[in-house]
Amino acid sequence: MKLTKNTNFRIAKGLLDDVLVKTEPLDYDKWVKFIDDNSNYFIWNENTEEGKKSLQNIVNVPDDFKERVIASLNKVRCFAEFNDKRSLFDISVSFYEDLNWITIQFARTPKLKDLKIFVEMAKHLDALLLKDDKEVIDKEKIDGLT
């Protein structure tokens, strides 16, 4: 299995090979609990320096964009592994309630330890970790790569 920083990873209840088919919803409360329980790895957007600045400057945001900014600071996006050289996080994870999936984006090539925590997240949500929307990544597949 070839992985690059552009590899598309999502967590959903089923394969996403047909965009018109909506999968079952993910449990938002379970998502929040998983991130909170793994706060040694993940940080909520609203707890990052950038998130804190956005919240402090919300009065300066045009009304047309305020709702979107506030929504991004409401436990729907988190990050992992701050990269000091680039002053950015290497991993971004977003919960899309309306689409019934979680998107995982890497600013570097994913490592096996990354895949392991996202397999755990998927299991916690009674869902699947998907590569390119069609390939299921599970513990057995990861163990086969080591």
C-alpha cells in the first residue's frame, strides 16, 4: 500500500464509492469523547493559538463569515503533531456531520502510528478508516505493513 501526503483518508460507516449514496451518520458525542480521551495527541482547533486568535477577533469578522468561523471553533476540527519548522500542524481532522464522514489530511506522508490511531478512532465510532474512499484500512492491514 503506497501512502503519500495526498492520500485521501476518511472515516465513515461504509465505502464512499458513490457520492450520491449517503452513509449512516457518525456519533458526534463519541467523536468528541475520542478526541478528549486522546488529548495527548490531538488538540481542538479552538485550543490552538490560531483558534484562540480567531475567537478573540470574532467581532472583526464580517457577518457573512462569522457563523463559519464560530462553527470551526466548536469541536468539529482538531489537529495533531505541530511542526515547529513550518509552524503548522502535520495532521488535520474534520468532522462533517452533514456528509456523515470525518476527513483526515496530512501535510506529510502518513506513518503507521498515524494509521493505528485512526483505526482506533474508526472502531470507537463503529465505522471504517477508508483510503481513497474504497479501501478499508484495518489492524490486520497495518500489521501486514510492519
